[in-house]
Amino acid sequence: MRLLLLLLSVLALPALAEEAPLRASARLLFKHPALLQPGSCVRYEEGGSGWILTEPVFYLRGEVVAADVRTRHLGVCPQVAGKEISQYSRDEFVRHAQAYPCVSPGVPERDEQLGMVRIKVRDWETPHAKKAANMGRLYRGAFLDRPLQAGMEIELEADLLSSCEK
């Protein structure tokens, strides 16, 4: 009997190994599908992680256009020699953020399933201080390298979003 169980588990491993694991963003689409239905209001928030300012300071608000689970190859994160991410220029940070999620150097590349949400932008508040250039996706009226405009569509992982109704 033990031999049979061992044999079945060994045969099942290749089948399990072929399916890419679910990231938190993909699990969220299955656990709380009502939150990400088309037309739902969602927020992406940044800032507010300090000792005094604990509420998010910068945000992007919009409505869900579509949500789906996709398999994505996670390659190695782009590195800038001699710099930590806190020292990146805006262009270097944008290149890193566009590659995210990614793996650290020395970690094997892999496929994972991501829960991606397409959002139609309604309104936003972004930082303008130079020191905020490498702190988040929102900066000087732009999302990464795209100037924000009402009605434009962007994509984010589901676990980065919250409902507008708090």
C-alpha cells in the first residue's frame, strides 16, 4: 500500500510542476471576485508608511474594466551597477517597476500566475518632490512613464488595489 502511494505521488509531481503557482494577486481574483467586477471603483495607493503620516498620501482611483489571471515569466530584475533601488533615477526605477514582479539575481527564473486588473482612470494625486522619483509608480502626474489622463486605461496586479468604499 505504501509503495502504491509513493508511486502515485511520484507520478503526480510532474503534473503539479507544470502548472505555474498562483501569486497573491491571482488568489484574490478567486477569493473575492465581487471586488473586481467590471464597473467597481478601486484605488491604488502609495505613501503614508512613515511614523507620522500613516494614511496613503498619493492615489489613483478608477473603475475596473476587466480582470483576469495570466501566466507570466518572471525574469531577473534589472539591476543598476553600484546602486540600490533608493538611489535609482526615475528612468531606472520605471524600468525596474515595469519588470516587476521579477526575481533577484541568483534565483532561478520561473512562471507564475498573476491576477491582473485593467482600470479606467478617473482621478489621482501624485507626488512632485524630486525625492519621490524612485518611491513609487505615481510621480508628477504620471503612472510610471505615462502621463495620467481621465479615461486612460492601466493595468495593475489585483493585490495592489483596494475598494473605494472604505
